[in-house]
Amino acid sequence: MLCLVQFMLVLDDTVVSVALPSIRHELGFSASGLPWVVNAYFLAFGGLLLLCGRMADLLGRRRVFLIGVALFGLASLACGLAQEPWQLVIGRFGQGAGSAMASPAAMSMITLLYPGPEARAKALGIWGGIAALGGTTGLVLSGALTDLASWRGIFLINLPVVAVALALLPRLVPESRAPGGRRLDVPGAVLITGAAVSLVYGLLRVGETGWSDPLVIGAVVLSVALMVAFLVAESRAAAPLVPRSFLASRTRVVANGATLLFSMAMYAMSFLLMLQVQTALGYSPLLAGIAYLPYGAGILAGMWLSSRLSLRIGTRWALLLAFVVNIAGLLLLSDVAAGDSYAAHVLPGMLVLSVGNGLSLPLMATAAVDGTTEADAGLGSALFTSVQQIGGAVGVAALTMLGYSRGLTAGAVCVALGAVLIGALLPSRPRFVKQTANELRQTGSTIGSR
């Protein structure tokens, strides 16, 4: 059930993109206003993640998840019924806020429902794989619903999933929260949310106006100032939003740093490749979405291999291998040019890259929540998701300006830097892998005695 909801949330990241021309025609969006159908979602989602993740820890993960799903459903209904541009933008902001509540709460519940390291790695792999399928499915579903019915269907289709989740999840998942009855650090929450919203706004605006825009510069400077103020406030807080001990884990810090670089490359690749197959190869939006379907299959194959590989050679070496595969896929795709065929030029690089993605995502997710407990599982999940979103926004803003081939090559460089970070700083066998090895040895001893 948690995976189904996450599929729906990630699907809404991409499902709007193909329908934008129809939305503009029917609702009368201006050229400058139309991007906010996408931007409003990302602004709310990326800006509120850390706050909502910590709220889940302190107020109850199931409660925050259900509130987020309900908000997402109501916002989806508002989007589907919108008659004016401002109504759709507000609805998309509501969807993003609902996602920011539900997504980290879901990941933290999975982390706690499967405390054993091996089971946790498999569960997060399944969760991440289904989420990744939501991204690729959104492109196809958007084109099909827009062509065959109406763009309103891409929002209204969420309602049955929301209804099922609200009805069944309370019976399936127990409530959990941080022990000790701690209160939310309101000053820290306000500062970090302001910093995140300001940064995401600045990065989104870069795509419209470029880095020389005073509003872009001002938003980034404001974000840095708020982040500094947050760090000062947290150092003095009795119960900080981000406990001092949370970032003491080298595994978590390295995993999130590598995730930032990885996300920069992959979000930019998705944006650039979709444009390339439509402009250089002449694909229609629906056909371009269908062309992405093998990407989902490759991700599932990589996910299946991921936990097995990490148990055999250790997480650090498994991640290094995965990043090398990603680099190879990006470089293969960077050569796609006008007149190339899909089977000979697009598909090979897409399959290599998708397998690399599938190998990487569960390992990075498991490392990012390594050692989290009832006290901070929501924070760990929110930080990982927030890093993905901010990395993606930076990648789209910076790498897409280089053009298709150079942008993908720069993405390969980002992934290579992530590999260097992993190779130099990630412990050779992080705690969750060591625990798995110990459990396997204990299981073997038990079987032997029997």
C-alpha cells in the first residue's frame, strides 16, 4: 500500500509535462504562467520536506502520512475541476504539500517496519523501484489520457488510490513516533523551510530567466543567509529540529552527498533526453513517453541485483560499480543525434543507464537511513528525498544550459565525483552490511545445530 501511494506521488512529478499544451489552450495560461503548473508542485514539495519529515517523527508517522494523502487527494480534485489558471496553480501547490507530508513518512514507516538490514534493503529496493516506475509511467499515462480523454483525467485518476489508502492503511500499519514527547523546534522549522523554499524558487526561476536575474541571485543569497541562521539557532536549541548526533554518521553524510551529485545528473538527463527524442528524432509526445518504458524495466532489473551485489562485495564497492555503469550509460546517450535510430542509438544507452540507476537507488537509500531509529527515521527519509529534489533542481538549472551532448557529459562528471566521494569516504562495510553478515552467520549456526 505504501508503494502504491508512492507510485502515485512520483507519477505526479511527470504526468503534467505532456499535458501542458492542452492545459494552456483550455485554461488560457500565459507563456510565463504555464511553467508554474510544474513549479508550484516542486516548490511546495522540495521546500516542505524537512519540516514534514520531522513532523512525522514527532506527531506520528501514520498520522502525518494519512493527512498528507488526504491533502493530496483534495488538491488533485481541485486540479481536475479547475476553471482558472490560478486555481490549478494553487491545486498543484496543495499536491506538493501533501506529497511532502506523505513521502518521507512512508519511507520512514518502511524503514521501521523492516528493521533487519537485509529485509530493509529489499523493502526499500521495492519501494524505490515502484517509485521509479511512477516517473516513467507518468509520461505515457499523461499522453494517453490527454489524447483519448482530457488532461483533467491525469489528476482525477489519483482519487481511487487516495480512497483505498485512507481506508486500508490504518488497519495495516501501526502508529509510531519519536519517544520522549519532544516538541517541534518552531524557529528551526521556520528557518529551514524558508531556506529550502527560497533555494528551490531560485533554481526553478533559473530555467526561465538565467543566472543573471536579480531575483535568482536574491533567492539564493536569502537561502544561504537563512541556512546560516538555522545552523546558529540549532546550535543553541535545547531540542533542535536536526539533532546534533544525526549528522555524526559518516555513512549518512556520504550517501546524501553522492545522492546530490547523482540526482543532478539524472534529472538533467531525463529533461534533455525527452527533448532530444522529440526534436532531433521527431517523436510525438506520446511516442517519446513510450520510448521510456524500457527504462523502467532496466531499473527493476538493477534493483533485483542491488541487494545481492551489496551482500557479496560490500556497499562501497557495489555503489562504485553502480556509478561506473551510470557513467557508461550517460556517455552512450550523449552521442544520440538527429537521424539516429532508437534501437541502435537510444536503447543501448537507456538500458545501461537504467540498470545503473536500479543498482544505485536502493544502496543510496539504505545508506542514507543507516542507523536511524524511532527518534529520527522521518528526518532521515526527508533529508534523503530533499537532497534528491534539490540536486534535481540544480541539475536541470545548470546542466541543461550546456546543451544535450555537453549536458549529459557534465552529468557523467557529476556521477564520477560522486564515485570519488564514495570511494574516499564511505566506510568499506557500513554498519547495516556488517549486521547482515552477523545475522547470516547466526542463522547458519542455528540451521547447523538443528
